[in-house]
Amino acid sequence: TNARQVDGQRSNFATLSMLSVSITDSQLAAAFHIVGPYIISPDYHKKQWDHFVCVAGMAKVVLYDQREDSPTRGKVNEFHMGRLNPILVKIPPHVYHGFTAEGPETALIVNFPTELYNYAEPDEFRLAYNDPSIPYSWEIRHG
């Protein structure tokens, strides 16, 4: 299908070519996030895994593990990804994740989620970027 814009307090999120492709009995999806110097409020998914790659610019991705049975419960991870650090960040269900561009240019994050986006019932549970239940400050730190 064609690109479809999803409005809200997030990056310019669009699902592109959400095709159901048979690859070992699974579906293939890609979502593109064009990110400026603003914070994308953290969300988590109950079913899907996200797989982030920053293909242009630099981005900071922050994860907070709220899973009851996880050895990293209550921990925050911060990843700097993009042209200077080309990594894949794999985000399990029930782990909050938010992101922002780093530096003066926009960043392009490509996400390969394990589920197709469900417009009628999104698997997305969001908090405000500064919600006190996540022990992380998005303020710029110097030094």
C-alpha cells in the first residue's frame, strides 16, 4: 500500500509499503521516523519487538525496562546510533523506548517491527517524555 501518515506527539511517522510478505511464515514491515531536535515520548508495545537502525544523522535512543521478571528491571540504557555508530537496537515488548536527534541535523531511524501496524488498535502505550516513573532526564548534559 501507499504511505500513510500517523498524526500525534511523535516523529513524522509513516508506514510505507506495509506489505504482507511470506518470509519463513512471518510478515515484513518497516517504519521510518524522521526525527528533529525534539523528544519522542517513550512508549512500549505488548506484542511487538522493534529493531531500530539510524541510517542518516545521529540519534539518541533511551530504553527503560519495566518487565517484572527481567534481570534488568528498573534499568535505563542509552544508545547513540547513526553514521558515527552504526548499530541495531533490538527492543523487546514491554520495554519503554524514546528517541531524539543528536546534533544540528535531523536523523532518520528505520524500524523493522515484528508486527504490522494496526491502525484500528495500535499496540502502543505512551508516557510523557518527562514522566517521573521513568528515571531519566532528557536535559542536555555537558562534560
